[in-house]
Amino acid sequence: MKSSILFLFGVFLSYGTSCPDVCECTAEGRVRCSGNFTNVPSFMPLHTYYVELKKTRIQNLTDRSLLNLPLVLRLSITQNPLQVIHPEAFYPVPQLLSLKLSFNKISNLSSQVFSNLASLEQLYIDNNKLDSLKPEWFDTLTNLTQLDASRNFLTHLDRNIFEKLTKLWFLNLGKNFLSKLPDGVFSSLINLEHLLVYENQLEILSSETFKSQTKLRVLKLFKNRISCIPPQLFWPLSNLEILSISSNKLHYFPEETFYSLPHITTLNLFKNPLVFLPDQLIGHMPKLKEFILYSTNLITVPNNLFYNMSGLEKLSLNYNPKLHHLPKDIFCCLPKLRRLSLQRNDLEFLDPDLFVNLSNLSTLIIHSNKLHQLSNNIFHSLTKLSEVQLHGNHFKNLPSSVLSSVVALRNVSLKDNPWNCNCRILDLAGWISHHRTLVQDYEHVSCYIPSYLLEKTVGSMNSILLQCEVTENPPIKISSTTSSTSPSVQTSSHSFQVEGDQLTDIVIISIWKTTSATPQMSSSMDLVHQSTTEDSLSYSPSYTFYDTVILEAEPDIVHNSRLNRLVFLWTLPTSGTYSKFLISLQILLITMGAALIVAGVCVFQYVQSFTEKFNHV
Ligand SMILES: *[C@@H]1O[C@H](CO)[C@@H](O)[C@H](O)[C@H]1NC(C)=O
Ligand SMILES: *[C@@H]1O[C@H](CO)[C@@H](O)[C@H](O)[C@H]1NC(C)=O
């Protein structure tokens, strides 16, 4: 009684143009309401065609809730604790075109609840607690074009559930618990363009599943448990643009799975435990601009995997922890490729011609692999390459020509490699220090070997610091007396050709100045750099560099002298005016020394026997 009086009162009031307190009403007839009310506000302007009830406390819709909205076309009741909808709640609004009930708590709807909504085009019942869709709901919804039932608790679908929905072009069943799609469940959806069944528990797809979806443009099947797909499953989908079957349990794809999909712009296959790919997999896909394949168990890929992706601009073949080998011509036919990501694979080796055809490449990311070498010309033809990420590999050295050949280089990263700071790195160190603005991680490109240079930047290495001399390896024997009274030091030529290993047997020898030797700078002589830059060791001008030289392995006789703050190191030539004289002198000295020792011993023995005799007496 009370409510009917209220109702009459409401009808009376609503003839005005007043807007309920909790709502905002526009002159054209849009009404938005939210707040702590529990019933649909009754006093809306009569010409209201759009109603949005959001974040209210409405828990149920009764058969009268919508009574005074005779013109409403779009009704949205979202983010409420709405649980119960009277079977006849929508009877007063048969003209509805859109009904949005998303983000409520609906778990149960009567079979007839939509039975008078023959005009309905959009039905959104996503984000509720439905555990099934009732076939009766859709009996009259023959004009439905969009249906969203995602994020519910659906576990199964009736085989005929969508039978009448021939106009449907959008269907979202994502984020439910469907383990199976019944045979032919989509067979009457001939106008379907978007089919979303992602994040369910699908395991198997029958070969007929998408048979009638010739207009389909978007198919999302990601995050299911699909472990195998029938051959030619996608072949009817000749208009498909987006196909995502990532994050499933696929170990392989049948041959030619992605043939006859000429309109594809997005193809997501990543995050599947793929162990191998067949030789014939990808058909002609000229519109594909980006392809991502990561998180697989692939060890290698067929050399023609990308043959048909001729329009590709970005390719990410990364985060495949077992990907060890890339075929030589894998990137043969990607003339438009601008960005190539190969990071975090298991690559140890790259073919010298791997990138040779990527004439448009501007970014190359190969960090975090196990590369220990790059061939001199590997980037040679990449005239547009401006960014190269090489950090986190196993490089101990790199020929500087690898980098200097990159004419457009603007950014390179080199840190986290076990750089071996021996004389062979001078080439690279020189390049780095001259191009330090290009080396983004300059401060962190540091020596790993030898241990006493640990954490020193590679860019600061120079031949003084590394005690480098470039000799053609002749072991030279010289002897020398000159003015010195100390015995001569005899050593043999030291070689810096030790490949990438730790410095061993560090010998510290002392060297004296030879005044006689003229500092001729033969080609075998290494002119040591002036030690003026701050990075090179702190040789203060007064530092007596003459006395100690640190050499690896077998030490050589090294002479040095200083001229205008330059330090020269050189070795004595094997043949020379004095060498024979010096050698004979040394032999003479040694013989004399030996003779003296023998004589000393004799004298000692003689004295000893004499004293014994004397004691006897
Ligand atoms: C919920 O569904 C059951 C049948 O499954 C039915 O008996 C019950 O009346 C329904 N409740 C509501 C509120 O519609
Ligand atoms: C490329 O596509 C064409 C046509 O779809 C197909 O015949 C050919 O075998 C494909 N090539 C590869 C390497 O898959």
C-alpha cells in the first residue's frame, strides 16, 4: 500500500524535469547515478534514454525497479552488490538495446529474465558469479550482436546455446573455467568477428571448432591448457587478423598450421613449451609487423621460419633458455626489420653472415647470452644500426672493428662481460675511450681478468698500465756489464699472445738503464703511451718507473729510457757490434767466478787439514 502510494507520487513527480539528488542528468537524456542508495532512483527525466547506476548499494532489481524508464535504450548497472534480478524486472523496458550488468554479484538468473528483450543488441554479464549460461536466455535475443560473459564461473557450455545468435559479432567467454568447447558450439555464429576464450581450462580443440567463422578477425585462446591442436584448425579463418594461442601447453604445431591466414597482423605463440617447429609452418603473412616468440623450449628453429613474414618490423626471439643455435639464413628475408631482440637465449655463436641482409635494422639486442666471440664483419652491412646491446655475454675481448664498422652507432652496451685486460684488449680499449659517449655503460665496462685490474674500466687500459710491448717474439739473449756492478739479468722474450687466460707467473724483475744502447725504435718496439690521462695509473712524474717492470710468464730483458715524459721499452737486437763481446765477457766472468769458488773451497780444505795436523802435534 505504502509503496504504491510512493510509486504514484513518483510518476507524478517524474513528469517534471527534475533530476534525482544522487544523479547527474544531461539535457539530452543521459543520467548517471551513484551513491549509498539501495533502489533505482525513480524520479528521472522522462526523456532519459541512457541510465548508468554505478557503485550503488542496489542488491536486487524488482519487477518495478525500471517502471518509469519508458524510453531508456541503454541501461548500465555496474559495480554494485546486485545479486537478485526478478524474472520480470526488464518487462517494463522491452525497447532496451544495451544491458550492462558487469561487476555485480549475480550467480543465478531466471530462464525468462531476458525473454522480452527482442531488440537487445549488447548484453554484458561479465564479472559476476554465474556458473552457467542458460540456453533460454538467448531464445529471444536474436538481434544480439555483442555478448560478454567473461570472468564468471562457467564450467561448460550447452552445445546449442548460441544457436539463435546469428548476428553476434563479439563473444567473450574469457576468464571462466571451461574445459571444453562442445562440437559445433559456434557453428551458427557466422558473423562472428571477435571470439575470446582466453584464460579458461581448454585442453583440446576439435578440428571443426572454427569451421563457420569465416569473418573472424580476432581469436584469443591464450592461457588455456591446450596441448595439441588439429592440423588445419585455423584454415577456415581466412580473415583472421589477431591470433593468440600463447601460454598454453603446446609442444609442437602440426605442419602448415598457420597457412592461409593472409591478413594476420598479430600472431602470438609464445609461452608454450615448444620443442620443435616444423619446416612448413607459417604461410604468407605480409601484414605481420611484429612477431614475438619467447619462453619456449626450442633449441633451434627452422631456417625458413620467417620466410613468409616479409613485412616484419620487430622480431623478438628472446627468453628461450635452450635456444642454442640460429640457422645461418634465418634472417634472410626480413628487409623491413628495424628491431631484433635475441636476449636471454643460450646462444654461444653467431654466424658471421647472420645479419647480412638486415639492411634496415636499427636496434639489435643480444645481451645475456653466452657469446664469446663476434666475427669482424658481423655488423658490416647494417648501415642503419644505431643501438647494439652486447652486455652480459662471455666476451673476453672483441675486435674493435666489430664496433667501428657500425657507422650509425649511437649506443652500445658492453658491461658484464669477463673482459680480459691483457695487451690484446688495447685495440678495444682504445675504441672505447675514444667513443665513450656511445658506450652507455662506460663506467661499468670493467676488467674481470687479471685480478689486480678487477673493476678497472676497460676504457682506461693502455699499454703502460698493461706493460705491453709488441715484439715479434724473438727470445734475445744479451749480456751486459756497463757501469753496473750487479750481475746481469738474463731473461727471454716475453710473449703477450697468451689467449684469454689469467696472467700467470708474474715476475717482477729489476732493470737497469743501459747507457750504451741507443734507443732505436724498430718496428718491434712498442712505444708506450704517455701517461698523462687521469685514468691511467697514478704515475706521478717522480715515480721511478725504471726499477720495476711486471711481466707475465717468462721475462725478457727489457731496456727502457725516458724522453720527454715518454717511456720507451725495447729489446736488444740479437746481432750487434757489442753482443759477441758482451757474451764472451759474460762467459769469462762466469768462468772466473766458478774458478774463484773452486779455489776458495781448495784453500778452505787446505787450511782445515793444516789446522788438524797442527792440533795433532
Ligand atoms: C537459482 O537457481 C535455482 C535452481 O538452480 C532456483 O531454484 C532458484 O529459485 C534460483 N534463485 C534465484 C534467485 O533466481
Ligand atoms: C610461405 O607461404 C606460402 C603460401 O602460403 C607457402 O606455399 C610456402 O610453403 C610458405 N613457405 C614456408 C617456408 O613456410
